[in-house]
Amino acid sequence: MQRVAGVALLMALAVLAYACASNLPRDVASNPAALAQHAPERSFEHKIEANARDMLKEGKQIFRYDTFGSDRALFPRAEARAQRRRES
């Protein structure tokens, strides 16, 4: 009896799967609703990454060109000591 019920259930599932699969449109290349939906080109994550790149680029510029020699103003005692060593 269980075997007959199992075979009947399997047959019912096969008929259901065939009915669902045979309902698909044949003359439409793709679902027009899916084609109408467009994902945004740039997400918020792209903006974050672009901002990080810009900040690193700006930081490199500042470190390489804008701070050259400013350590002398920050550490005058060290500069005076280095000057005395050069003179001796």
C-alpha cells in the first residue's frame, strides 16, 4: 500500500512539474518586465571607494610636497643640534 502511495505521489509531482514548465511563453525572448528593470549603475559602495581613492591621492600629494622641510619648524632643538654637528 505504501509503495502505491509513493508511486502516486511521484506521478503527481511529475505532472505538476510538466504543467508548470509547459506554461512558459515560447515566442518571447525574455521577460519584458525583467528587461525593464535596470540596476543602478553606481551604488553607494562605489562612492565610498572613490572617496577613499581621492583621499589617499590627496594625502600622498600633501605628504610628498606640502610637508617638505616642515619638520625643521616642528623640532627646532633637533635642527639646532644638527646645525652644530655640521659646523664642527
